[in-house]
Amino acid sequence: MYYTFFGIIFLIVGLIFGFKWPKRSWTWGLWIFSPLIVLLGLSVLFAGNITAFLKNDLPIVLVGLLTACIGSFIGARLKKGRMQT
């Protein structure tokens, strides 16, 4: 449930960015997710609990990153498809 909600939010935001600016395509997913990656990196660096990060937080990070990239890629494809017809 938690992963699904998190993934849907990033998918929708990625769709919006990809549809609005289709030239950047899937890289918008990286830009959307980059603040969270930086914060998680700093958290692991200063807390030093890498095993808890790998066990609990890494799957959430991967779901969010993949859905943001896929959403922006699909949004760009939708925009390009509408422009051609």
C-alpha cells in the first residue's frame, strides 16, 4: 500500500513534467527525484546505518525513481503523439 501510493504520486508528477516539456523525456524523473536522493544520502552519511537503509528505504527509493522516470517518459510520448496527429 505504501509503495503503491508513493509510486502513483511520482508517476503523476512525472507524467505532468514529461507532457509539459517532452524534449527532456525520462530525465525529468531524475530531476524530480534528486532532492530525495540527496536527503537520503545525507541521512545515511550522518546516521551511518547503511543496513537499515538497504533493508527499509532502498526499495521505496527504487519504486519512486522508476515510476518518476517512466511517468515522464510516457508523458513525453503522449505529447509527441498528440503533436503528430
